Amino acid sequence: MLQVLKTDEEAPARVGFTVTKKVGNAVVRNRTRRRLRAALRHVASGNDLSAVDLVLIGRDSTRGRPFGKLVADLEHALKKGQAL
């Protein structure tokens, strides 16, 4: 899940990650957060993310999702949220 807030500043994007305890123990939540961070790094390397605040919310399905599909989902969500 992705939440996007456009800002007036032309500063680089600010990003926050959140994964609730419903997803699993600390090890599982941290792994989910690392996967989201890596997917965002992969997407941001080819695109200009500026003037937005992003919050990526990790769900239980994020943990087992193949990385290629996770990146594609994130790209789709960023386009839908008009951050790209």
C-alpha cells in the first residue's frame, strides 16, 4: 500500500515505511521493510521522485511477493498516485 502527498517544495522525496505487528514478529517486519526499501531504490533509480512525501505500508502479502512483481506494483502505485 502506498500513500502519496504532493508538496510545494522541489526537495527530494521524503519516504516513510510502516509495518504493523499483524505482519509478524520483528524479524519478519524488518525483512518486509527492507524489501520495500530495496524496491523503492530500484524504482527511484530510473525516475525523478521530488516534491512528494511517500508512506509505504507493508502488508502480510509483501513478504512472499516475488521481487519483480513487488517492483512492478510499486511503479504502478506511484504512477496512479501521480508521483512519477
